[in-house]
Amino acid sequence: LRDSLSPDDGGGGGDRGTDGNNARPISFVTVGDGSINNAHFLSAINLARHARHRRHRCPVVFGISDNGLSISYRGRGYLDTLFTDRDRYLPVYRADGRHLFDVYDKTKRATDYARKYSAPAIV
């Protein structure tokens, strides 16, 4: 069965590019560490984990920057306890934001995972 929102294969829109990555689009959500206690963000994380648990497609990557410069909330390391590396429904790809290539590598791994498994991930 075809998704009624997907482009047709007859050349009528939907450039898939040369590497085929656009054939499996994902959502990319970015927030700072000060937003991790926002109800909208927590609801989105909970929904993504639940979708994965129920084996529903939910290809989304949550990009969270933890620089400790929040205006309204001081996390004091809470982000590290909120997301663990042992979560089977929501894998975490940790990068050192001071190193561009590490950020690129972990972001690529997270997006590749989300595309391959139609599942959520965090970077």
C-alpha cells in the first residue's frame, strides 16, 4: 500500500536525490537544555517512545544542545539522567559540541538510524 501523501514514482514531484535519502524523510527537532522540561517537549519524547514501543513508524531525531546557558532553567546535569544510553526505544548519540566532526558523525548516525528503522533517536 502506498501512503497517499507520498510523491508518485512517475516523476510528478518528490526529488529523491542521487543517494535516495529523501525516499525516507525524517523530522529533526532542535531544542536547548533549558527546554527539556517543557511540557510540549516531554510529550513529544513520550509519544516517540510509545510509538516505538507499539512498533509504529516515528522517524524523528531530537537534537539537544546542552551548553548550560538556559535563560529560564538551570539543568545542572539533569539532561544526562533524563536520557540514558540503555534506552531500547530511544537511542542516544552523544557528541562533543566543541568538535565539529564529532557532531557531524553522531548526527549522521542518528539520522541514519531514524531513516533505517523509522524510529526516534536523540543526538
